[in-house]
Amino acid sequence: MRKKAKIKAPPLNFHNLYLGADGGGTKTHIVLTNEASEVIGEGFAGASNPLRVGVEVAVSNIITAIDNACDTINRSRDDIVSATLGLAGVRRADIRQVIIESFKKRLPVKKVQVVTDAEIALYGTTLGKLGLVVIAGTGSICIGQDENGKKATAGGWGPLAGDEGGGAGIAKRALQAIAKASDGRAKPTQLSRVASKYFRTAKSEDLIVAIYSPQTDNAKIAGFARDVIETAKEGDKIALEILEEAGFELGLAASAVIKKLNLQDKKVPIGCVGSIFKAEDLLTGSMIKTIRQLAPKAFLTTPLIIPAEAAAQLAFENSNNGVKA
């Protein structure tokens, strides 16, 4: 009996580049990969959340990061054949389409898709399998999927209605504690001294001018969360309570997603992505404790690949030549 000939994968074309972007309310990170999924370049720029900085600024920052990466490796932007932009603030389809149109005017890539930053972080954690990811950077959101690829989210409501457990939420809680301490409505905290240094004021009473200054945007406020984390590590009781509360809020978001996907009895891996997780056990302790009240088999894990690299992998899969060698 004649054997069927094996179908060979097409030869690798290392001339082609695949672009992945991870953009949020503070910065944009892009990576360029080849057809072997090797990261060969990366670049950074400012915020690319269109709801925070507008579509044109968001796209301009993405292009700047791309140019930085291409210059570093001495490659042309024309070599990019497929791109996946994972951005905060793009839940709505109309916003995604406007981003695509604006991006293609600046960089005519054949294949471009725009997804949320949560989706690329999820892929980086699960590689398309069952699991969740909790993102806590400037803002906060949780996204997950079940065995069939059904997705659900919780959080992502921004600084006015949400961001609990994210940088903006933590900073807001810290500033409230400082205001109460300054008035004598609550116990003193080392956060008062730390905030005065961060916002460059002579004393905590002057913070009211600094935090409402037109020059103080959400990114600046959220950046104070880093100092809250360091103050908690030094043992400040109020800062410790704020991080415990932040972990609880992130745990609630993850629990909501688990419930939506009916994963209560599953062994659910939960990735942790974002600068706020530098707090480590000060935050994740209360987070996993909250989650396990609903899903006792759930566990925290480290993402397999970073979000920008995950976006590049999705760009490869979305390309016409997206066949694994």
C-alpha cells in the first residue's frame, strides 16, 4: 500500500517580522519576532490607551516604540507582515476599528488586529487553554476562559468606577488615608511623609494642591502606588491594610470570572501580570484566600510569556503564513 507523502511546512522566512504591542495607561511595550517565534527586537514609548490619550496619540506612541525597535536591530518597518495590538481601553468594536485604520495609515501592515491588553495577557498565561489572568498595573481587570474558549471578564472600569487593586485604586486609598490622618480623623501613617516627597510638597496639608493640579494626571497618581508598596514592605500598618484590601478586590474580580465560566471545581491557573504584583505576598495572600473560598483548587502562576510576546505570537497565528514549522 502506497504511503501518503508528508506535507512539509513552508520554509522559514526570517525576513518577515511579527509585531506584538502591549499598551496601557502609562507605557507601550512592543516586541518583534521572526517566524521561529524568537524575539529579535523590542521598543518602548508612552501610553497607548485611546480612552486616556486619544487615538492619534496612542497610535503615535505605538509607532514610536516600533521605530525604536527597528532602529536597534537595523531592520525596516516594511518587514512587518502581521501585527497584534493589545491595548487597554479598546473593548468597543468601533474604537478597535478606528485604531486599525489610523495604524494602517502610518504603517501599511497587511494583517492587523486589535484586542484588549487583558486578552494578550491571558494568552501569555494559558496559551489558549483554560485559565485566568489578573492584571494590576495603572488599572485592574481580570479575564478568563474555559475549556471551550468561552471568555468572561470582571473589572476594567477605569479610575472613576473601578481600578480597585490597581495602581490608581491603591494610590487613591492611600491619599484618602493621608487626608484623614492630616485632619486627625485617622491614625498617622508614614504614607504622609512619602506622599509629600513623591508629589514634591513641603507638608501633607499641601497635597490637596498637588493632586488636583492640571499637570497631575491619572498616570502620575497611579505611580504613587509603587511608594505605597515600598512603605508597606517597611511595615507601615496603614499601607499594609491598603495592599491587603487591594488583594481582596482583585480576588473578588477573579472569583466573578470563575463563577461566570463555572470553573469553581476546576484546577484553575491564575496568572498575575502588572507592576502592582511587585508587592508579592502582601497582596497575593489576601487575593488567593478570597479566590479559594469559591474555587479551592485554583492556584497562582507565573505567565509563560510576557504580554507583548504573546501579542506577537497571535500576530504570527493571524498571518497568512501562520503555519508552525
